[in-house]
Amino acid sequence: MGRPLARFVDFVSAEPVRLSAFLRLPLIGLIVLLVSVWEVEHWLPLAYALILSAYSVAALVWAVVVLRGPVPPWAGWVSTGIDVLAVVALCVVSGGATVALLPVFFLLPISVAFQDRPALAAAVGVCTAFGYLGVWIVYSKRDDTVELPTVVYTHFGLLLWLAAAMTALCYFLTRAAARVAALLDMRRTLVAESMRADERHSRALAEELHDGPLQDLLAVRLDLDEVRERCTDPRLDAAYRAVQNTVTRLRGTVTALHPQVLTELGLTAALRELISDYEQRGNFVIEADLEDVDRPRSQSLLYRAARELLANVYKHAGARTVQVGLTREVDTITLSVVDDGRGFDPAIVRRRVPQGHIGLASLMVRIDAMGGSMNLTSTPGGGTRVSVTTAAGAD
């Protein structure tokens, strides 16, 4: 299966209402074909044609609507309600010719089954079967020219079987979805606890480095500075520069392990400090557009993502310009990092995990486990664009 087709299948199957929207179209086509081939004489032929035409157009428009993006929670109820109205209207205007509309009765249980409500699927499926039988009985009693063929009872049994099958399928799918949701919650909890443990370890390590080696190096630098004032020696100058460079790198390590500004001033200030650190390295120019997002619950994850992405640009991209953005919508925060570097094939991320290159892959897993999303697009020679979106709840 090609990548575009796989993405389309994943998109359609992500929402039950999308799947039922596409299953509805061929069934309507079969109804039109069956009635035209059978040459059925409806009670109100013009009304039947108008209703079926309007229903077909509405189904086509609805399929386009669900393709354009997320659907609201009430969409499944509305689409099923329209199905019920269409079936009832078609049966009423067909009169005794309802026998030709058998496929339309199969629409209701299928439409409801994809709403993940087994009880509702069972109720509608049983009502559909008895409704079909009831229509035949009413018209056979009302019109002496219409007889009740024995095949109707076979159709009635088939509709009952369909109701049972759709209910069972809906039940097992609902159970499976509940198990998956429970596993995702457990995964999110484990990842969150892992991140908290990692942060505690990083904070302890940062404090140990700050209070131990960094303070010792600062004392050595002070002693060297005093000696240099009394004695001029190029070797002392070289030693002083080496100590100074080590102090700078160690401070950067301490800041990366436990950025105090993230805790004290929030995500935006921490990102500005991180960007300033990379700008001082002189490797590329960073264009930053950062909104003030205060202290969101996901600030540690977003800061870690920015640090990992900028580190990858610094080490591998060979970029001249990097754009870093931070925006807040009503309930989401989005971090974006775009570079004009050499780019790469995104599939390499998974292939390089066995080789120990787990930074970007680990970041993807953590973001996904915490309910966020990470979108990475890159082509060799065409730069890289990464956007990370998380919930904007306050910390």
C-alpha cells in the first residue's frame, strides 16, 4: 500500500462517522440501480425521485465534509438521523413497491454500528427488521392486489441476523477500543513518570556539578587570574583560557540539565535563553517568533523538544537560517523549528534506532504518549520542518 493511500485509510478509519459516510455512497448507488432495473411502480414516483436525489446529494456533500477535517461529536447522531428519515420517507412514498427497497434497510444497522454503541445498534437493527416486516404486512392487508410473499420472512431473518452481527461487531470493537484506551493511559502514565524521574535525576546531577566541579573550576580560574597579575607567562594564559572554556561548557551543561529560567520565568524565557546559547556558537542565524505562553503543563516536554531539535540542526543540518516559533491557540501550544539545511529522509529515524540514535525517536514517543503530536517533513537538500503541538493546560 502506497504512503498516500495508507495515510488516507488511516484518516478515514480514525473516525467511525467517516467510514460510514463512504459506505453509504455505494449502498445508495445500489438502491438507484436496483429500482431502475426492476422498473418499480412507486406510489408517489416524483416524490420518491426527489427524496432519493436529495439523499444522494446530501450523502455526497457529507462525505466531502468529513474529508476536510475533524468532525464534531454530534455528527454521528445527525448522519444516522438523516438515514432514518430517508428510509422512512422512501418507504412511505413507495407504498407497496417497498419490496424493491430491501437494500435501504441494511443501511440503518451499519450506520449505527460505527458509532461504537452496541445497545443502540441492537435497538435500531431489531426495529429495522420488524419495520420491514411491518411495512409488508400493512400494505398486503390494505391492498388486495399486494400479497405477502414468503421470501419476506427470509428477508426478515436476514435483517435480524444483520442486526445481531452488527451488534456483536460493535460490541467487540468497543471493547477493543476500551482496552487500547486503557493501554494508552498506562503508557502515558509510565512516560510521565519516566520524565519526572529523568527531571529529578537531571536536577540532582546539575546541582552536583554546580556545587562541585563548577565551583572548583571557578576557584581555579580566580587563582590563575591572581597569578597572571603577578607573573606574565603564555602558558598561564593558555591554562586560563582552557579553564574559562571548560567553565563555559560546564555552565551550559548545568543549564541544559536543569534550566532555572524554565522554572522561574516560564517556557518563553527559557527558549530565548536556549536560542541565545546557540546563536553565540555562530553556526547559524536564528529567527525567533515566540509568544508568551507562561508556564503550560507541557513546558518541560516542549523545552526538551526545542533543545533536541536545535541540537540536531547544530550537529547535522548544516543550515544557515533557522526559524523557531512558539504560538498558543485556545487550548493548544505549538512549537515549530524550520531550517534550510541539507534535510533527510524521515524514514531514517526508525532505521537508526537500533544503532543507538534514539534522540528524535524518543522525543516522538514521549510527545505521542503525552497526548501531543509531532509533524516532521523533510527532503534531502530541502531543509526540515518540525512542529510539536501539546495541550495548553496551566502547570
